Amino acid sequence: MKNKIANRNLPQLFLRARASLMSHFRPTLSHFGLTDQQWRILRLLDEHAQLEPRELCEMCQILSPSMAGVLARMEEIDLISRSPMAGDQRRVLVSLSGHGIQLMADIAPLIDKQYQHIEKSFGKQAIGDLILALEGFITAGEGTVPQVELGERTPLTKVRAKTLPRHDNGRKK
């Protein structure tokens, strides 16, 4: 028997919409050798000049362990620079390097042009309405939606290792 959830899978729709939207930008990012994560970081640093890694994690929706690796790679290829924060040497500020600034100058007109193509295809009003709806959704959901009450947790059934399929990659023991 399947359990039916009455509502549409809103998180899945958001993911599909994001994937659809990013498909319009990914060719440009790939042309410049950038990943989606690197682009999100560059874009925010271009807007904010410098941010702490924890701020980048929150704003880019990238988990801290992943962010550490992405920032290290971006520093290796000279897209960003990190410097200790004045007054607290334990904290670090991340900013665009000279190469990162030049890269943003090269990419920005192409990204703006792609946004123009998207607006032309979907309509400026539809894009504006979508932005307002998303911003409203984010703002409204910040702490105002109650969480369902959870009863006592039912533990998952333990599965014996011998009932699981073996994944020995064909190696003999």
C-alpha cells in the first residue's frame, strides 16, 4: 500500500526549476571553466566585496566542508584571496583576486545578456513576478511556519549484513 501525500512535492519542483534555469547559464560558466558553486561564490564576492567563509556558506547554500575545498581550489587558480580579519587573526575574509575581478568583468556582460534572453522568452513581468514570489516565500517562511508535532520515533528495522548484496567488485577473497 502506498501512502499518498496530498500536496505537490514543492522542494522537488524548486530543484527542477533551478536545474532548468541553470541550464541557460551553465554553457557560459563552462566556457570559463567554472562550476556552479564557484560561480555562486564569485557572484556574491562581486556584490559584497569581501565575506567570511561562514557568510559564504549561508548565502551560497554550500556546506562548510565543501566550501573549504572550493575556496582552496579557487585560491589555487587565483580567483580569490583570503586575508586575516583585522583585530581577530582567527577569522578570515575572502575577496576576489585581481584575476577574479577580471573574470567577473569578462563574464558579467554575457550573464546579463543571458538574463535578457530569459526575460524575452518568459516575459519581463513573469520574471519580476517570480522574483517577488520567491522573495516573499523566503521571507514568510523564516520562522513563522509551525512544525508538525512528532510522536515517538519508530526505529528503522535493522538489516543483517548477510542479507545485503555483496559489493566486492568481482574480487576473490
